Amino acid sequence: MSKKVRVLDVEGLQSLIGELRKRGYTVIGPTVRDGAIVQAQVTSVDDLPRGWGDEQDAAHYRLRERGDDAFFGFASGATSMKSILFPATELIWSGKRDETGAFTVDGATKPEPGPPYALLGVRGCDLKAIEIHDVVLTSRGFKDAHYASRRKGTFIVSATCGEPGGTCFCASLGTGPSPSSGYDLNLTELVGPKSHTFVVGVGSDKGQEVLDAIQAPVASSAEIEASDDVVRNAALTMGRELDTDGLKYLMYANAESPHWDDVAARCLACTNCTLVCPTCFCTSVEDVSDLTGTTASRHRVWDSCFSESFSYIHGGSVRESTRSRYRQWITHKLASWEDQFGMTGCVGCGRCITWCPAAIDITAEAAALRGASTARK
Ligand code: SF4
Ligand code: SF4
């Protein structure tokens, strides 16, 4: 069948989840947990955040009841697919000592090939973040075997963002509100008083094959038009914006700006911004042993350029002050990432703004360096 735009109703969405599970995928999608949207295993539409939206601003996140049945009516959640493909803790190896005193390392360094993941409801910004991690973690000299193993065979069902949050600025970076590539299927949800449907764009042969296995009629021109309206309206209602004109050079030119002292006076160096960021990938290793010294294991854990120990090398920390750590983080995101990986390190999801307890705003700090006030709507 041709790659025509199709349409699914709510039963069709359930069929899609069922078909993916039938094909052996573990479906991961948005769920509600502890008052936030987080990624977790989904076995039916009942696991999705039906009727939930969110309020987001600097240092502010609340779920709110939308008053309708939308499944994807929220902006970026508290976690991204980073928590699935590149989890916060990874066992690197473990070993034990036998009665003779000999220590044997188990073969845990090889990643276990698990069932392939189908990632459901991935926003354009988070899809771009996966693309960035593909470059950072698998395209260079040393491949991250654990990430590559989880990423292998991934099926991606993205979802157009219909209502951006107060801290979103994906439109400034061209990563949303609708993804342009990298998905197998893309859903644009249309919730009306009389109908509830998903206009489905096909991004790959694999996506087409799955869609052909379920009932998915060709979308009408009115439905396609309505889905285009969702994208247009979302692009016009971004909570933040980031002026990207000459941004890399702006960052480099301000390496010694007194503005870093101003940010440092507010920043708690808590690391929240790096932990929620879908593109941050810095890690450390932690060794654990039992009290008798019989077993030991090494774990890779997320780290952050905001922790003093992260830049510790033979005798001292390279970045001792919060000033230097914030400067390092934002300069890497918006400038040196481009030199290192050929793309920007920020996808405009806004999580670092929402989850910063000090309400520090990457768009406002970049605007302050430019000498402009923050554009807030
Ligand atoms: S910028 Fe905000 S979230 Fe990031 S380390 Fe500083 S206080 Fe924490
Ligand atoms: S820097 Fe902030 S806005 Fe950019 S991708 Fe990371 S969390 Fe999202």
C-alpha cells in the first residue's frame, strides 16, 4: 500500500499498541506517575495520560485536568526517552571472590539484547534528542554498546505537540512542534466534541507495514488540514523563544562576561537541569562492594558538569566555581556542541527551565548576554 496519510480512532490507537506488542516490541510511552508525565511501559490506551494536560513555567510544573479525552495533551514530560535508552544507572560488570580468594568477573560487560522498544508519543524535540544521542554515543571512536543495543530495532511513533508548555521553544530550534524525520509513524491528535482521531503520517517502510496490519483508512483532506492547523497553532503558542542568530559566536565572545557572576548568585549547582535534559550524557562510574569484600560491581551513573567532582583531575577541580560550571554548561549546549558534534546540543524542550528550583532560564540567560530582555508571551 502507498504511504498515504491515514487516520486512526481511539480503537485504532489501541490496535496500534496491540500490533506493536504482537510483533515483540515493549511499548514505552507517556504515563502519569507522582503528579507528572513520565515514560514507562504501556500495554493499552488506558495506561496513557488521558485527559491530562500540564502547566509549566520557570520552576513550576503542575498536571491539570484538561476537560477532554486527549491522550497527548501535555508538553514535554518530566522524563524523556533518555531514561529508557540511556538509563541513570547501568551495570558495567560484577564479580565475586571464591573460597580460594580468587576474584572472577562475570561477563556482564556485554549488554543483554532485550526485546526491541517501540517508543510511543515521542515529541519532535525528544526525537531530535535521540538523533543527537545516536551521534554522540554511537557514531564516534568508542561506541556505547549498551545504548546501541537498546536503540537497535527501535520503532518510533512520534506525536505532534498540540499545546506547547510555558517553557517550550522547539520552534526556535526547528525541532518541533511536529517532527520532520526520524519516526516510523507520526500521530497528530484531533480531539473534537464529536470525534477523537489521530492523523497518521508514515515515515518508513516499517511504519507502513505496521499500519497496513491494522484498520487505518486514508485521511480525508479536512483531517489533513486540521492536523496542519494543530502544527501551525502550536508553533505560534510557544512559551519561550531563543534567538539563534549568531548564537555560537555570542557565547564564545562572552566567555568573560560579568553576567556569569549574576547567574552564579542564583544557581544552586543542584544538577537538575542536566538530569532532565534529554541530550546531556555525562557519566561517572561508581564501584560498590559488600561488607565482606566477597562481591563487587561497577556501575555507570549519570553525572553532571554542575558537580565539583566532575572536572576533578589529579589534585583539583578544573571548574571550582558555580560561575564556571554554568558557563561551561550553557556554552557547550549552544556553541561548542556544534563544533564537537556538528549540531546544537539543545532541542528546546524547556525542561531545564521548568525543573530549575532557582527559575534559571536558558533563553533568558542567552538573551541577557545579547543585551536583550527575555521575550515572554
Ligand atoms: S541552573 Fe538551576 S537546575 Fe541547573 S544547577 Fe543551577 S540551580 Fe540547579
Ligand atoms: S538545554 Fe534545556 S531546553 Fe535545551 S534540550 Fe536541554 S533541557 Fe531541553
